[in-house]
Amino acid sequence: MNKTIKIIIGLLVVVALVWLVGAKGKSSPDGFNLGLISILSGDYAVVGENIRNGVILANEEYNQAHPETPINLVVENDGFNGGTGLSAYRKLTTVDNIDALINVSTPTVDAIYEAVTATNLPVIQLGEQGREPSDDNVIGIFPSSIASEYDYGVYLRNKGITQMDLVYTNIDAMVRFVDSFKKGFQGSTTDFIIQADESDFRTHALKVAVANPTTLGLFIVPQQGAQFMKEFMKVKKTNPQLFFDANFQSGFSDYQRILGDLKILDGTLIGTVDSIVADSFKEAYKKRFNSEAGFLADMGYYAFNLLVSSYDKDQVTWLNNIKQASYDGVSGKIEFDAAGNRQPKTKVMVVKECVISDIE
């Protein structure tokens, strides 16, 4: 290990130790079992892999610094499928005897919700829940997308847009996104709804093209969104002004893979949650995985260290410590509202020369 790598890892370990000193919990972690259910295949697989790597990086750093009390990480794949996620949860809780869980996808948190909230198991959740979050043991570490969708609607209303056609996937979380967006937007909308299990988008594309929208918003899982746009552009050669929410950013690789040349999306506006990631984390991630830290990798790192910094042997105390956490980490400040969710800072970006860029 060269000197530069040692310095980077040393800095990150120091950050983690500062969190431990500042945490409200009085117990030091004496080794525990941590489960991670991520999306390692199917829709959002790239993001799921990023998050898993962030957790692995934090876990390796911690175990290197605490070899006498290591944290045992068990990773499961849900493939963005609630049934698979439920099976993974049952294995983690009955076979692996986990003491805490990091979960990524919306389908899985919806599938395990009743079972997990009947326990005091600390759950750090990344994807938005399909239901309205409440004060329970499921803690949303990613800034609330619902609040961000509302802000995105307000932004477009303030830009003078008064009408929009909307295409969205008919799943609970996406419907909540659209409803929140409409509340902020306050203009008139025409809805085109795609079922979650659909794979042929020619009819939907034709219906939207016949409507001849001047502004078109998509709130849709990435692979469906890319396939819809591919068919839409076959029947409508000139795009309307396009608006995507943060699902576009998380599934950017799907749009690249399916559409190929993304210049056709230049000028598209993207409503995202602002995130600034520390250079020290980016460098450590690149040294460990030989690639750039992808979208939400820092959230996996965050989730692990939140659990460590707030740890208590008593799960109820552990949960209370998480909810009361307030500190700066590798991608900003962590604080939670009464329902256990972080509040977002919304940022609108633009597709320019095939990449997502800041608006100049």
C-alpha cells in the first residue's frame, strides 16, 4: 500500500472515529451482524452495485481499524423484486441473525414492511417507500424524493410552464412522486400510465405522440423509460421539451445502453437531489474498486457509518440514537425529520452533450 492510499484511508477512518465519539450512543460496537439487501441485477443494478461497494468500503475500513470486534456483512440481491427481497430478508433474520439491515429498493421495503416493523431491528432505507413514512424503525437515509418532486414542480411552475403531459410507471412510489410533483406544479396535466410489468411500449408511444405534447415529463423506471423513448422517437421525430425526475439519473446507464446516442436528449431537464461527495471518499473508492464512485455509492458508505456511530446494544436505544443523529459526513449533513427521513436540497440539471450537467 503506497503512502497516498494510507493517507486517504487514514482520513476516512478518522472521520468514522469522530462520528463514534460524537454519537449519542454510549456503547461501542463489539461486533455485530449487518445485512444488506441491494439491487445487483435488473433495473437500477448499477446503482445497487454502487451502494454495495460503498458499504463494503466502510466495512473494510472499520474492520481494519477494529480487528478484535469486526462487523460481519452479509449481502443479498433482490433484483428490484419485492418477493425476492422478502426471501432475502427472511434468510438474513433467521439464518444470518442480523442485528441491523441496510435496504436499497422500494419493492423490498414495501414487501418486508409489516414484518420488519413488528421488530426493533434498525433498518436504514435508501429507496423511497411506497407508503407515507412514519415514526418507526425504518429510517430513510436518502433525502426525501417526495419533497424533492414537489420542489421540482414549483421550479417548473415558476418557469411559466402551465401544462404538461406525464408518463409514469404505475407503482406506489412512482404514483406518490407524481402526486407530489403535481402539488408543486399546480398546472394542468394529462396522464399516460404504464403498468410495471409492461415491455411493449409502441401503443403508449403512439398515444403520446398523437397528443402532440409541447412539454413531456417522465416519472418512470429507467429501462421502461428508455424503451418508451426509443419507440416515441420513431413516431415523433422532434422531441417536445422533456423533463425527467431523479429516476433518469439513477438509471442513466440504461438510457445510454438502449438509446445509444444521447444527443437526442440534449436540453432535457432533470430534477435531482443535490449531493456533494468528499474528494477523500472518491479517491478511496477509486483505489479500492478501480473505478469512479458512482451515483449513491456515498449513501452506502453513509449508511454503514450511521449504524456504527449510533450503535447501542439495546436496539430501541440504537434506533433513538439514529433518529437524533446530526453530523457532517462524506456527502453533507445528516439530520432526520419526525418520520425518520432526511430533507432534500433539490437541484435541477440538464442533459448536455450526452452527460448530466449543471445549468449554466
